[in-house]
Amino acid sequence: FLLDSTPVHREHALPKTLVPAAALPATAMDTRVPPVPMDPATAERLRRDGHDPDEMEAVFARVLSRIHFALPDQSVSVDARLFGLLPHDSVDCVSRLPDVLLRNIVSRLPVKDGARTAALSRRWRGVWRSAPLVLVDSHILPAGTAAARADARRVTSAVSRILDAHPGPFRCVHLTSSHMEDFPGLLARWLQILAVKGIQDLVLVNRPWALDFVIPSTFLGMTTLTRLYLGLWKFPDTAGVRRSTCFPNLLELGLCCVFMESKDLDFILDRSPVLEKLCVHGNLFKLSLCLVSQSLRCVKITGSFFEEIALVDAPCLERLILTGCWTRGAVCTKVKIGHAPKLHSLGYMDPGSHVLEFGNTVIKAGTKVSPSTKVPSVRILALEVRCGGRNDVKMIPTVLRCFPNVETLHIKSEESGQPSGKNLKFWNESGTIECIRSCIKLLVFHDFRGDRSELAFLKFFFEGALVLKEVVLVLANGSFTTMEDIRSKVKPLMSMKRARDSSIMVDTNGRSIGNFKRASDFSLLDPFGDY
């Protein structure tokens, strides 16, 4: 047989009904499946935190609709096609390969195709039984359908049969299509089986979100895990967990819409001595993140609110990525920069959502920057800015002075809701900014609309950027209808004074940073460079 491997598009990596139907475009809805209502435990928790559950429905919908971007890609494709030999081709060369290669082939097939190879011959039956299996439960669904509750029950039954029938190891298991509240105790049994069979890569997402549905603590004993993603669970209370509990091989951890306490997050980070990548998506409750890790290299937080993110002792941390973060009323997330000597990439820092703090010094507009409030290691900085907003305009020069060695600056322009003519003179009064004058070689301006406040910022930037080489304007979706419209908005920039050898390029197909895979791919120098 031959395997034609076709990549899975990220939009279709999970059943669409994982999220409330209201959160999806009309074309993506499955009309057979009603929207998932907020469960009573979630609503009660929101009330205790001072929120109206009805008002939070839209927030939950946005967060859940993007959870698939935070989850890792599947290691096999359901779109791969398995072919038998043609009648005139009687030479079976594949079966002559060593067992180790045959097991490698079978382990890269969808689970149904992997099982079918056992019908080829007695030898293939042994290959399947010993191959490190990949089990993705969404591949078991009928082709072209979403996971209705009846289908999910059949998937759950099939998963149990596969786990029982396959004696070999499971290197990768993605369970995202089962309604686990329908099968009390079954999940704990599955996790026990996987722990015994040496699971390495586990993605476990509940359907639908039930805040009072606690994930069995069995997963805390999976010492073979190298990657773990949990979605839509309540984290077990770690107060009574054995102190010897450890994830000695865990390199990557994802927590997507998981309700937990700060002490539980501290627990799992403390018990993961080689952890390099941490992704948190959709934290909507009171939580603080205290980073004390000798191994972490990348932290990405999306669609979340944190009271505080503190880089206490993170000597290996290279990237701190913050996207889609939000505030709780007037309360912003405090980002405390402590010991992180290798921090290379930081953003998107948003003056409206984040408060930057060094030691006991809170950075405010006009704060006098000192050596203790500078981060010389940062080379790539991303800022979310409302160029027409008074507060943002006053904060940006101070923030930039805290990062004197930035070479690549990303600006994500947000609409301020204020007349674009305001604050145009402020930039001329802000003085010299060292990183703009002598370090920044690349400026990427995302969501460019061409309004007066944006042009005022760019004029100020161009006049002070002596070593600037390249400017990329990533156009905002829907802001330009014709090429003539684009030319008229970009034309004023061409006459502005700027570094002699600098060039301006326009990108009409830019995308904001969407998934953890790019942010944590260290072969890519710029985690924000998706343009």
C-alpha cells in the first residue's frame, strides 16, 4: 500500500460543535446541534467574581470559538489515502521492509487505516499490534459529519475497544469528541490504560464545558508524557497529591479553558523539570502566573485575564507572547519582569490591558527610565497601540525606552474611538528614543488604516529612525476596497523623511498570530512575523 499524506487545515482540525454554535460563522454551523448553554457551575462562579453571566456569554463564545488555534496539530491526517496494489503489480515490496520501518508506517496512519493493515497478512497483524499507535477520536466519526451526541457515544465505545485491543504503546492520543459526563468513571480507566501503555502526546478536551466536571487526577501519574493539552475541565485539587508526583519528560503543556487555582498552576510547573513550552488559552477567572522555571523557553497566553504574570526566575525564557488579553473592569494584568536574562521576544504589550513593572517600579507615562527598568535582551517587541488614544500615545515612548536594544518592532494598530486628529503634536514633544534612533531596522505596522493618527506616529518614527531598513504595512481587513484606495492612503508615507536606504512594502494578506505552533517554533526567529 501507499500513503498519500495530506495536511489537515487548522480550521478543520476539531469538530466544529466543540464550541457554541453562536460562536461560529453561519456557514460553519451544524443546524442539527443546538448551542451549548453555560452550565450552572460556570454561571455561579462568574457571579461570585462580580460578573453577569448573561453579559459574559459573548466573551465565552469568542474564547471557545478559537480554542482549536491553541491546540496542537494532529500528527496524522484523516485525509490521507490508503491504496492497495494494482492487479498487474504482484511484487509487494513494502512487506519486505524491516519490522521497525513497518511499525513506523502504521503509526503514521489514522487509527482505522492502521487496523486495516492487519488484514494484509499474518505478519502485518503483528506489526499493527506492536506499532506505537496514534488515536484521534474525531477520525472515527462518519466522514463529513460533526459529532452529534449519538455519534459521540459511538466514538466513546470505539475508543474503549481500541484501547483494550491494542497491546502496544500509544505515542499520540487526541480525545476531543466524547461527552465524558455520559460515562462516569470511564475516563479514569482510559487514563490508567494510557499510563501503562506509555502515552507520550495527549490532548484531552471535554464536550461541552462543564465547570464542575473534574478531570481524573490519574493523568498526574503519566511519567512518559512529553506533551499534554487539557481543554474545558476543572483541574483537580492538588493539595492532596503526592509530593513525589512528577512529569519528568514533559516538554509542552497547554491549558485551554481549564478552571484551576493559582496553586494548581504552580504545582504542575514545579513538577515539570524539563518543560519548555507553556500555552494558556481562555483563562477567564482570577489567576496569577508566577514563573519559576529553569527550563521554560516559551510562554503564550491568549484570550485570557491574569491578575499578574511575574517572571520571577526564568533564566531560559526566550518568548513571552500575549494576544487577545482582556481586562476585568478597570483592573489590568500586571506584567512583572524579574530574572529573565534571555528574554528575546515580548508582546503584544497593550497599555490598555497591561501594566509593566520592574521590581517595585510601575511604568507610567513619563516615568524616568533607569538601568533597573530596562530589558537589554529583548530584540523583538510587539505593542498594541491606539494611535489616536491619549493614554496610549503618552505611554508608548516610556515603554520603548525600557527596551533599548529592540531591532524589530511590531505595532498592532487598534481603533481608539476618538477623533483621529487628536494628539498629532504629541510625538514631536516626546524627545529621542534610543531604540528608534539606533537599533530598530524593521518596523511592521499591523492593521494599517491610513488615518491621521497612524500617519502622525509613522512620521515621528521615520524622522528618528536612523538605521531603519524596512517598513511593512499590513493592511486592516475591510479598510480598503480598491487599489486606488490603498495608493491614496500609502502615498503620504512616500514623501515623509526617512532613513536613506529604507523601503516601504504593503501586505494585503497579513494575519495576526493565531496559533501556538508558530509562537513556539524556534526555527522561526520572529514569532510575530506572520505577514
